[in-house]
Amino acid sequence: MVDNGISKEDIINHIEMCPVNLAMNKLGGKWKPIILHRIQVGIVDFTILLKAIPTISKQVLQNQLKELEIDGIIERDISTENGLSVTFQLTKKGETIIPIIDMLSEWGANQMVETNLN
């Protein structure tokens, strides 16, 4: 029990039901917003995605893409024409995240300008 009479279980349940917590579970971390941004701007091929995010490992990219796919945010297309090719695209659900990614991009651009001016 916490001093105010709220149990630890109540606090945990409240946190788990928090919309921000849910969003961060689906989109949080270092890589998912970056991956979604790259897919949004047309970098959809796995190999090119890996090159477009030079500090990510192949395994981490695979894991993050798999999680985004499981959550219904992206879908994978495997083509065997001209060799094996794996590409990704946003689902309808994933497209609803783009305004958030755009806002993050705008905020980041503003921070870059402010940093360069100071």
C-alpha cells in the first residue's frame, strides 16, 4: 500500500491503461520513429533501410520491423522477381502515425536551428 491508500496494483493498472504508455509501447524507443520516417519518405527496401540508418544493426532493424508488423503499423512484401526483395509499407493504421512523426521532425528541425544559432 502507498501512503495515500492506493495499492501498488491500482497504480500499475492505471499506468497500463494510460494512452501515452500504450503509444510508447508501440512506437517508443530509439528506432521505431526513425524507421517509420524512412518508410514514410519512400525508403522501403530492407537493404536500403539498413543503409539509411547507419547506426542500427541488421538484427535490431529486423526485430523492430517485426514488432511494427505485429502491431499492424507496417506490412511486409516479399518479392522473388529479380532475386529476393523485401519491402515495407505503412498500413492504414500506420498512416495515422505520420502526423506524429511529422511533428517530431519539425520539432527536431527547430532544435537544430536553435542549436546552430546559440
